[in-house]
Amino acid sequence: MNVLGRITSINVRKVLWALDELALPYEREDWGLPLRDPKVPEFLALNPNGQVPVIRDGEVTLWESTAILIYIADRYGSGLLLPTDLGRRGLALQWLVWQATELNPTWGYAVNARLRNTPGYDDPAGVRESIERWAAKMQILEEHMATGGEFVAGAFSVADIALGLSLHRWYAVPDEKPDFPALSAYYLRLKQRPAGARWMGAETP
């Protein structure tokens, strides 16, 4: 397994966490700015979007972190990263897709302003609006986790990897934010996993 991407990318860390959960050997190549420009022909031949991560696994080349997580779980996980029961599997995939399509888009302005210090992201109203939209989505997850399950779909799954990294980013952003007790406990459980602790470090928000 060859993983192309920089570890400062949250989507690359999703893949690395999944591989570490299964103790699968892999090699990683730094791609992605500012380390290595993915908009070059060599990389675009693998992913025409010019984004990380990309994996190469024998004859298989894949991009899009959500698809990669499902591939790893199905090919190597034997039920460890995605439930075999179709109902539980559907629930895990529901939250995995929700993280990518509903939760992720809310944090862009706040993360650029508060974590990355990106030029142009300096409007306090923009930050506040981003935090509020983000918090509204987090409330949905809080209510789900408050029902008492340890993980989002019962057993640990790739959905927890994606959501755990999202929680890590939430707690890394310095701003006034609501408290979510169920999510705080969930986040601590995920950080107790060796692979979770590795990829939710202070240096990689």
C-alpha cells in the first residue's frame, strides 16, 4: 500500500488511521502544498482533481478519502472497520457520508481564520457564522451519541475515524463554542485507541 499525501491533511490522516487500526504495512509519500505540488502531470495522472489522498494498492489506484476508507475496510478489515450486519453497516456509512457532506463544509472559514491564519479569512462575522453552522451540525452528533452508544454505529468503524478527526479539529479551534458532553466523552474514547492517539496529536489539527 502506498499513500500519497501530507499528514497535515485531515483526509490523509483518515486513511493512515484506518491502516494503523488494521496494522497494515504501507509507505507514504509527501504530496500536497506546501510540500509537493499535486497539480503536476505525474500526480494528475493518478487523481485529476489534484488533491490528496491517493492510494496505490497493487493494481488499484483510488482517490477520495471516503471511498478509500470503505475499500480498506472491505478488502482488509474482515468486519473490523465496517459491520457485516447490513443495518449496522448502513448506519456507519450514513455517518461517514454525513461527515463529508454535512459536517465538513461548515468549518472552512473558522479553520482558515483560527488555525491556518489564511490571508483573507479575517472577518469576525465570517468566523462566527462558520462556528454557529458547525455547532449546529455538532449538536446533531451530540444528540446521537447521548443515546449511550460507545461508537456512532455500535462497534468501532471507519465512521468513527472520520468523526474523531472532525472532533479533534473542533477542539483545536480557539473560539467560544458550546459544550457537548457526550461528544467530549466520545472524543476521549477515540483518543484512547493507539491509532487515534497517533493521528489526533496536537501538531495535526
